[in-house]
Amino acid sequence: MAWFKRKPKKLDNNGLKYGVGLVTYDDPSGMVSEQFKTIRTNIQFSSVGEELHSIMFTSSEPSEGKSTVSNNVAVTYADQGTKVILMDADLRRPTVHKTFGVSNRFGLSGYLAGNASLDEIIQPTMVDGLSVISSGPVPPNPSELLTSSKMATLLNDLKAKADLLIVDAPPVNTVTDAQLLGARVDGTILVVPQGIAVKAGVRRAKQSLETVHANILGAIMNRVTAQKSGGYYGGYYGGNYGGYYGTEDKK
């Protein structure tokens, strides 16, 4: 029996160079922005009866759109009057500082290493009510920093600084960082690109998060086109949220 090794997916480095697209800021009344507002609403309904102070966005593999989704969802929350902090916890492939045009001199890694204060790393953005914490310089020990007691303290301290913390985390299947963070945040959301994410990979990511008892709120299927979905979504980003679209019955 022949075994065929899956060809590695080419990583998209545009986000590293230029940041991700903020359609919710550039075109707030457009169709895609409305889809992100629907995602925000469904997140709020999914947590009826419990307060979510921190939400982590991740994916099974790199270049699947979790930064684009998390960053745009952060903007939609701020637009409705929520005081939001968006934290770039992807200490290996950071994008938030490029997206919002802020300094990455210290950031999260600098704070965790003891080189910056909390007030120094929280930076305002062009979006009212939205502040960001960039990743900071790429450290030699990302996982160790994210599991430190200082990281746990930081997550608690940020509750007093904002109504909602949104964490842009690394992919689950490539490093352990997302698992470590998923055990500490109030809720986790998987971003699953249609036609790109592999069913087995998404299932493995889900199981990895469940191993650390992460509160998985659901999944967002992105990169959905009318051709792929029979016209149901009507846009580039699927507005449906919750459950596991693509985990059990789609490749």
C-alpha cells in the first residue's frame, strides 16, 4: 500500500509584511462588515447567562484567516461601544502591529520578559474604544512566556482595563501556545476556511483544545463563496457562527 505525504501548504506572508485587511474599518456599512456584525451578535447570544471577558481566536493551521477574523471582530465590538483590547499572542508570526500601524518595540513579549510595564504596551488605535497589545520582538521561548505566572496575572489585570479582551493566538496544530492560552481565556473560537482546512486537522485542533478544557464557543467558516455554498452566504466571509461548520462533514 502506497502512502502519500500531503504537500505542505505555502504560508501567506502578506500579513506579516502589511497586516491584515480591516474591512470593518474601511467599509463599515458594506456587506462583509455586516457579516462580521452578525458574527459578533452570535457570539453574544452564544454566551447568554455567562460573561465573556476574554475570547481567543485560533485555527488548526497557519494562513487560515484567524487574524483577519479576530481583528475585524474586535473593530465591530468597539463600534458598538464596547471597550476592547486586542492582544497579539502569536509571538512567532505577529501581524497586529502592522495592521494598526503601532509600535512593536515592547509588546507582549517585552512585558512578560519584564522589559515594559502594562501601560506601556497598551496602545490606542484609530478605532475609538479599541486598543491593542502588539506581540513585541520575537522571543526565543514563546511557550515558556505564555505559561508564566505573569501571563496569568496579565489576563486578570486586563479585565479591569477593558470590557473585552480578544486574543489573536497561533494555530493549534503547529505549536502548543493556543492550548496554553485556551485554558486561561473565557471562550475560544476556531476559524475554519472552506476548501482549505482539512477535516482531520480541524478535528485534531478541537480535541487538543478539549484536552485542556478550553471553552470552545464554536467555529467561524470563512472564505466562503457563493459558488462553494450555493449562494447561501452571499459573500467572501460566511456570517454563520457556532457549531462546527466543516469539522464533521466537510473537508
